[in-house]
Amino acid sequence: MRAGDVLAPLEIPVTRTLVVAGAVASRDYQDVHHDAEAARAKGSPDVFMNILTTNGLVGRYVTDHFGPHAVLRKVAIRLGAPNYPGDTMTLTGTVAEVADGPDGTATALVRVTGANGLGHHVTGTVTVEVPR
């Protein structure tokens, strides 16, 4: 693992089931995440993914790359364009920094972007610790 390493892209189909299940799993019962009519009444064309689901998908992306012993130390994300059902979000990432720890681990700062048909859905950084 070195600064500049690029993570393989991950395409995630944004389905209605993913949007609703993510909201329910994170106990986010706001109607805009599960009721299309309510979402339209509030100005959205459809239900849309909540930030907690996005956060989980970003974490999964990084731990899938670094393996089962990776430990997320910090996830800092910002949302942009909504993720609507029928679209695809493609996550990409680059290792920005790597630091060796005293206990045989390394800590990496990974810059992550998730883009969909409307633009950038999520941007942020993930700090991950991995055994050397």
C-alpha cells in the first residue's frame, strides 16, 4: 500500500429495495426514503438514499479493498446529487497518505468519490488501519 494507489471502481445499482432497506436498517423512517408519493410532494422525483446507507457503502468499498482485517478509524463524507432508484453509483478511491504505526500496522487516508448520472453523490475521506 502506497500513496497514489488507486482502488478498483465499484458499481452499485441503486434499486428501490436498496434505498428502502438501507433507510429501515439505519432506523431512518423519514418518508422521503420509502414513500415515493411523499417524496414527490416534497419536491423530489422519487425516494432517495439516506446518508447512513451511503456511509455504509463507502465503508464497505474501502474494507473490501483492504481486506477483512482492515479497521475503519474515520469516515468523513459529504453528499451531493441524490441517489435515485434506477441509477448506478460508481465508487472510486485513491490512497492519499500512508503512515506506519508502531504496532505493525499502517494507516491510510483514502479519498473516495461516488458518482451517479446526476454528478457526485458522495465525496470524502476514509482513514483505515491495516496490518502490515
